Amino acid sequence: EKGGWDSFMDKEIHEDPAAVQRTLLGRLDKNGDLNLDEVRIEEHELKAIDKIIVVACGTAAYAGQVAKYAIEHWVRIPVEIELAHEFRYRDPILTPRTLVVAISQSGETMDTLMALRHAREQGSKVLAICNTQGASIPRESDAVLYTHAGPEVAVASTKAFVAQITAAYVLGLYLAQVKGAMFRDEIQATLDALKAMPRKIQWILDTQAATVRKAAEQLTDAKSFLFLGRHVGYPVAMEGALKLKEIAYTFTEGFAAGELKHGPIALVDEGEPVVFIVPPARGRNVLHAKVISGIEEVKARGAAIIAVAEEGDPDVERYADIVFWRPKCPTLMSPLVDVVPLQLFAMDMAKLKGYDVDKPRNLAKSVTVE
Ligand code: BG6
């Protein structure tokens, strides 16, 4: 069942490239137009959508947070992301022009299901991004976009995360097409960039796994970790922190890197491991410079710097103690590669500590109570 791997998590991380690839498969019809799986929403209603609210829990919520950056940039409508269990109890503003996007690997998470029911009762349309055919969440939604990651067995979500980002990006491009927010060739070029990602993820698996393993060996006994990122690197930092706490039972916090000076830097002491997601260095990327200055700040306080960064980034080479390299790719695509070494790192740490990586204590794969 594990296909030669010694855990499902191992197998599923190695299926990250295929999960992205399969989720992209068959999305274009013969006219070159993008298609979703099931859309029971009238075209004029879709055109009128003026706000998106993503509801989800755990890893799925971080996928939604990544998608916010891309969809707002492409479609030019506001995208909010909210934890499903918070959404329902705060009297959210929902209109027939709000599209609620429910993201769920299992399709059975009760918090997410209750949130989508609430949204529909208020007259909003709901689109599900789900990995399980015919589950409750897609069944109760107005439209469905399936992630084709294949069954995910390990409790900590890995391949579903990259598939969820991919699906949410397809949704963004679909809305851009319907609303005429992007030119056809821009949509095509973005899809091409997405299609190039499975190969780049594979490169990480092939070339960075040994470095990740060595880092885990060096850091096995670390008591806590900070994870920092900006822009799309922020939810990736949150997800990296979540993976490590879920399966290696290590105290972790994920922060927006810009927030460092407003509080978290107080935690930084000699030897504290701090993981930075560093944005692409090309051009005059202002985000890159900001993240590097964050690295300088914590380095000056004696932190151990672990960076996820673009191949050959000279600033990172100068400051980081350990680097997980990513191949060059556009900023909006970078979460699909950046999360992969963090998934491997959490798994290696948990294995080195002797824990069952597939069945972490106290957690369930699908939480069907509110
Ligand atoms: C949690 C799982 O309880 O539910 C997480 O342990 C998962 O891994 C979260 O991200 C949401 O699950 P789903 O199935 O709705 O994506």
C-alpha cells in the first residue's frame, strides 16, 4: 500500500508533483477555455461576484491564504480567508454576489460544512475545492472543483495542500476568464507557469532531500522553531510551522516576517532556529530585501538561520546556516515548491524522534464534530 515507502507521509510527499499535475489535467476545452468540474451557478451570477470568502480549517486554510494573493491580483476582487469555525459565529456579510469557497481535503470537516450551510442560507453561492468525490462538502455546494491528489492517508496533509493551491489558482483564472479580468494569452501564460511546477517540485525532491535530512539531524533536539515569511511566503511559513508541531510535537510559531520587530524578535536568543521563506531575488524585488533585513536582525542575535530560497541567492548564502534551495519560478508559484522541504523536514524530525509520522497523537484525519 505504501508503494515501497516506509510511511504514507513519505509516499504522499513524493506524490506532490503528480498531485499538481493531475489537478491541472483536462481543464481546457477544445476552444482553449478553462472548465471546472461541476458548476451549478449561472454565468451572469458568476460575472456578478464581487467578493470571495474562503472558509477552511488547518492546512486547507493556508492553501486558501496563498490563493488570496493570486486571485486578488488576477481577478481584482477582494478575497477574504477565514477559519470555518470563526466564520459562522460572527455574522459575516454575505450577499448573492459573494462567492464562498470551501476548501477541504476530506470533504467531511464539520466546521467547514457548517460554514458553507450558513453561507447558502444567507443566499451566497458556494464552490467546493475537495479531494474526495461525492463527499458532503461538494454534495452541498453549488459548484465543485476537485483536487486530484489521490487518497491522502497520513494525518498531516501534504500533497493535498499543493493540489488545493493549484485548484484555487485554476478557480482564479476561471473567474478572470468569466469576468474578462485577464487577456486570454495572460491566462494561458499563467497556466503554463503552473504546468511547469510539477517538474520544479520534483527537482526539490531529487536534490534537496539529503540537505533537509541533515538539517533535521542537526536540529532534532531543538525545543522550538520560528517560521517567517512575507506575501505568499507567510502562509507557507504558517504551514511549515503547523507540520512540525503536528507530527514532531515541537513548539513552533509562524509569523509574517514584517511582524518580527513588533514582538516575535523578543523570542530570539542564541541558537534559536528561525526558518525564513525568502522570496525570489530577481529584479528589484522589494520583498526580498525586506526578508533579508529580517534575517540580518535575527542573525545579529545569534539565531540559527534556515532559509528556503532561490538557487544561488547570494544574500542567503552569506547569512544562512542551512539552505533549502528552490528552482527559479514566479513569486505566486513559489509556495508550491517552498512547502516541500518543510514537509520533508517535519517528517524527518518526527522520524528521528521516533514518532509515528502517519498517526500523530491526538489528531484525526477528518474531524467530523464541530
Ligand atoms: C485537521 C487535519 O483536523 O483537519 C488537518 O488533521 C486538516 O490535516 C484539517 O488540514 C482540515 O481537513 P480537511 O479534510 O477539511 O482539509
